[in-house]
Amino acid sequence: MTRSISTTSLAAIAGALLLGAATPAFAQDGEELVVTGRYGKVPDSVQSLSQTVSYADLDLSTKGGRAEFRHRLKLTARYLCEKLGESSTSTPIAPSCQDAAVSDALKRAGTIEESFAPRGTAWVAAPRWHAPYPDDWYSRYPD
């Protein structure tokens, strides 16, 4: 007795296998967090600025990966708030733009880090995230 598999069945099986093989690539697409700075020294039509911060190149299951991610968030908050007109010498009554942006971003980062699984041996890091702020900020504003 011989069984034949129709062309449609073969196409469906091949499609399912292809989709299953592609899933890890799709998992990295959402590996970013949005940092938002809000302040008052911009045109009246602009109340805030936002910037995504990627962690696709980091392993957040490690201490070093988490530290780098948090440093990126802090530097991005500083960058956005400076663009909005907040100086590093400001002493507002309410939380500063930078303090509020960092606090919000770190709360959300904590949620991501809590559920982050180790990358594993087959993981290949994405290209390093390109920060919007100057390269010398890593040394100028150490964590």
C-alpha cells in the first residue's frame, strides 16, 4: 500500500516548517524601550520628546547586560531633557525631566529584566545600538 501526499499538503508542511524556523528572528524585533522626556522649554506645540533604546544586542540575564541597558536609558533621558531645555544645574520643585524620564524607564526596564531568559549558546548579538547622544557621553557621564 502506498500513500501519496498532495502538493497542497507538502506546501502547508513546508510553510509551517519555514514559519517555525523564522520565529527566533522575529523575537528580536520588539527588543526596545521608549524613553520619554517632558519639559517646558520647547515650542508650545512640543511637550515631550521620545527615543527608543534597543537591548537587542544585550543579554539582560547577565549583570553586565542589565547595567549597560540601564546606562543607555539614563543617557538617553539626559539627552532628551537637554534637548528640551533642562540644564544639569536646574533645581525644580517637582521632579526634573531627567529624573522623571529615568524613573519611568527604569520601572519598565525592571519588568523586562524580571522575565528575561538567558540568551543561550546559539544567540548572535544584534549590531550594537546606535545612540542618539554623542559617543563621549559614556565617559563624560559614567553610571
